[in-house]
Amino acid sequence: MVKDKEQHPIKEKKLLVSLIWNFSTELKLIFMALLVIFTLATLLPFIPSSFSLSTSDFRFCISRFSSAVPVNTTTTTEVVPEKKTATELERVLANGVIKRTFTGYGSAAYNFISMSAYRGGVNTFAVIGLSSKPLHVYGHPSYRCEWVPLDPTQDPVSTLGFKILTDWGYGRIYTTVIVNCTFPSTTAVGGNLILHATTGDPDRNLTDSIPVLTEPPNSVDFTLYSSPKKKYDYLYCGSSLYGNLSPQRVREWITYHVRFFGERSHFVLHDAGGIHDEVFEVLRPWIELGRVTVHDIREQERFDGYYHNQFMVVNDCLHRYRFAAKWMFFFDVDEFIYVPEKETIKSVMESLEEYSQFTIEQMPMSSKICYSGDGPARTYRNWGFEKMAYRDVKKVPRRDRKYAVQPSNVFATGVHMSQNLQGKTYHKAESKIRYFHYHGSISQRREPCRHLFNDSRVVFENNPYVLDTTIRDVGLAVKTFEMRTIGNRLLRTRQ
């Protein structure tokens, strides 16, 4: 028994030696790797700070690898600055002056972001997009348009592009740019429109050649641009819709205006995140009837422009439907258009036909106080515009206005009016047409009435208000119209 105990450690030592001998190669590799790691960790603090690997280095390697396969349709012609070593970043001239150099890497903002392009006539096009605002404020960018026919027997033609900055002073990182491309003669149907966008840098020739429009053969009827007959009498171009919008307020707004503008009208809404599922269910019946079109523009949030890039959005709508409507309206979904009882929208618009544009005066309504004359139970069941019936009568120098245009006479547009059109503008239409503004009501997903009054005059938060039942009085007619047109599908709509 004693001998067995003495021999046992000897056997264990032999087993350990055999294991080390059998795996000697692997152990050598492990020890070598550890040695290299410890050596690098020791030497790393002594390596010069100028030696580094940045994301631009990796991007350069990747671009070398993928240059044989084009990944997009935008081509860039630029002079790549030569790589300079630390000693070349400065040098002493013969007169003793130290010459310093500066090398740029990457880009702070895109030269041009294309949203759309449309033919605007037999020889003219409009390109809608964004561009770096600092570039346009401090630089001298320019644009050149090139039309490349699909017919190989026809030569390409070029012309200078005329840029229009519609949101001047409002842009953020990006500003809206409309480029008008008018060629000296008729451009044949079928071809590609190329926009050559140059930064205007005096030291480098930086030009992006961007295919902005592909037009199939036989896809354009030139009579469209001169025909007085339009698909719609009235077309609504909405700004970017964002945030947690109230489905009930949207329901009220769309039902009111579908009835107000009549059968030959259409509504274009732009979803910047505001048309969530519950709002879409409110719009669905009108979409199915062909009265509403929704554009998903959520991707524009990548580019920081003013108010969810609404200037770009309304200009896209203008040029997309420019020859489809006789009149085009621009206002928001918390604003209600109204004409006097003895007038109709048709009679008012006929009286303004000599003008390319007219502005609409605002009637500011409170979205904080409500009229309680119907009793508590009925007040709760009423629609928002029936109970938010108090108008702000505080005297101010000027209130915002909205507007309508004959789009075939407009080259670019804004939010409150267009400054790029041919023809006259009319600013005194308040006796013919107005709009009631329920500011902030569309974004409240709750019962709007928190303060109830039953007086004809009210002072609330130091502001004077008067009871104005203009829109309230058509409430029953609007509800009846909804029931007759789409039934009770939206009866259970929530705030």
C-alpha cells in the first residue's frame, strides 16, 4: 500500500511531461503571441502621435477595393489633394516666411441632394433638391444642365442652370434649391437630364454630375403645357406632417375641405412621421375614393433643413402637379378655408382669375378655450371646430397669411407666398376668402376643451376674444357629408 502511494506522484509527473511534449508546438505559438502583445503594449506610448489609422484611411482602402463596381449614379470629378508628410505641412521660403498648408478630408455637407426633377414645357425642366447652406452663403456654386437624348443620332445639349433659393434666411445645414434648366430649343422626348453641380472652389474643380431625370420615349404630350383644361380645379399641397397628430382633428380637417372644394379637387399630404397608423385609418376612405394622395418623405429627416424641409416639399408638389390643376392652395392642417355664405369657392376663384396669386387673411382662433353653450354632454361630443369658437381680436401690426396660385405661372414657391412667378399678386381678398387658424390643436391628442365659457366676449391670459361661430355653424353639414360619402367608418375615431 505504501509503495503504491509513493509511485502515484511519479506517474502524475510523467503524465504532465508527456502532455507538454505532445502540445509543445501549440504552447510555443501561444507564448509567441503573448510576447508580441506585451512588446506592443510596452512600445505604444513611444510611437509618435502623427502615426494613426483613421476612418478616412479605411474608407480609402475600401474605395480602392470597390472602385471597379459603381455603387450609385452620381459621378464626382475632383482634384484629390496630395498626401503630405509632417515635414511638408510647412516650409521656409527664400524670404524667410514660413509657408503653411491645409489639407481637407471628408465633407461636412453634401453638394446637392436631389429630390425630383420635372419637365415644365417643351424646352424647360425644374430640379428640386437641397444643398449646403454655408456653400451658398459664403461660396459661389453654379449649375449646368445637360440633356442627353436616348436617340444616339442626336447630340447632347447644355445650358446654364438658374438657381432659386426659396427659403433664403430659413435654411439650417441645408437650404432648398430649385434649378431651372431652360434650353435654347425644344428637347426631344426621351432622354436623360444631367445636373452638373459645381462648388465654385477657386483652388479645385469640384463638380458632381448627377442624373436627375430619365424620360422614356413617347412619354410626354406637349399639349399638356398649353391646354386650358385641367384634371383638377383645386389641388392642395400640404407641408411636412410630423409629430403625434390627433386622428380626430385630421378627420375634421379633411372632411371639411373635401366638402368645401368639391368633386374636382385633390389633396396631397406629405408624411414626415406624422401620419401614424391611426391617422392613416382616417385618411384611408378618402384615399380609396381618389381624393387624397400621401407621399412618404420620412427619409428627408436625414438632412437638416428648415421645418422638416417643407420648402423643398411644397416645391416638389408645385412642379409635380403644376399642369394638373387650375389653382393650387398652400395652408396647414390646423387651418380652415372659408368663403362668405352668399359666395362659393367657384365664384370667388372666378373673380380672381386675372391674378396669378392671391393671399388669404388669417382669423386666429383659440385652441385653449371652448364655447359651452350646448351643455357639458353635447360640448364633449362636438367636433373641435364646433367648440373652439373664440377668435383672438388683439390688434397686431400684421398676421401670417396663406395663399393660392395658378401653378402654370409659378416657377418656385414658399410657405406664405411665392416670389417667383409671372403675373399679378392680389393682397386684399379678405372680403372674399379667409382662413381660420386653430394653432396647436392638431398636435393635442386629448380633449381640447380645458376652459369653458358661455359669453360673447372673454379675456383669457390677458388676450381679448369674441365668440365667432362662422366655422361652427357648418358643423352639422360637414358631419352629414361624411356620413353620406363614406358611411360610419370613422365614427369611433379617437382624439
